[in-house]
Amino acid sequence: MIIMAKPIVESFELDHTKVKAPYVRLIDVEQGPSGDRISNYDLRLVQPNENAIPTGGLHTIEHMIAVLLRERIPGYIDCSPFGCRTGFHLLAWGEHDTADIAKALKESLDFIANESTWDDVPGTEITSCGNYRDHSLFSAKQWSKDILAEGISSDAFERKVV
């Protein structure tokens, strides 16, 4: 019988009581067999275990930053919400400074909070979204304003607001 070690999931090893949201944190950089590098970032929008963004607002933020971050981050691959509804995983080709990612996130949330209209929210039809009824631009705008008021840090443990 072969005994396999349990895989380590980094986010389950992170002490969520020590972080200071909102922040951007580099989780890991993986190198593929051809030498390509993919970076995984923790875009934490609200303090874990103290707050959670309601699904309608988070879903709308997700759809909007799928476009907004793609326009601002070279090598953007994907940005997916955490199940705990406190933020997102961002995957990108190559390595980027957390301050640059934080600035791109700040610009994106600023657009959502202060300029966006329903016409700016992509993928809200039955044919383009698996849960098209669960969107709230009102909630996305309010949460974006609240997050921006806290300031987005380029460090998870020490406030270095960009």
C-alpha cells in the first residue's frame, strides 16, 4: 500500500486572524514543464471572519473585474471568488509586483464604485451566465466604495496602502 502525503492547500495554512484586509498578497509562483510561470494572488477585499460580500454584489464585481483587470494586468488569466466571499484568487502569467496588482484592483473598484452603469456589467443574460438572476450593481458599487475607503494594501500583514 502506498501512503500519499496530504496535499498542502496554502490558503488553509494562512492564519486568517493575522491578515489586514483589503490587500493583495502573492500566494505562490508555479513553474510549468516548459518553464512558464503562473502567479497566484490573494485579492482580499474584506476582513476574513468579520465580513463577507453578499453573493449578488460579489458576483457583479466578479463579472466586472474579469474585464477591468484583464485590461490592466499583462498576462491576466483568471480571477475567481473565494467561497467565503471575502475576495478573489487572481492567476496571471509571469510575476507582478503586489503594488501593481493592488493599483489595478483599486482602479477597477473605483470604476465600479463611481462610474459604472448596468450596461458595463458583462455576462448578465441567461445565455452568458450560470446564475444570471444573482447580480446586484447597487451592492457591487457600495462594497467597492467601502473597500476603497479602507484602502488597498500591497501587503497582507502590514498596511501599505497604494
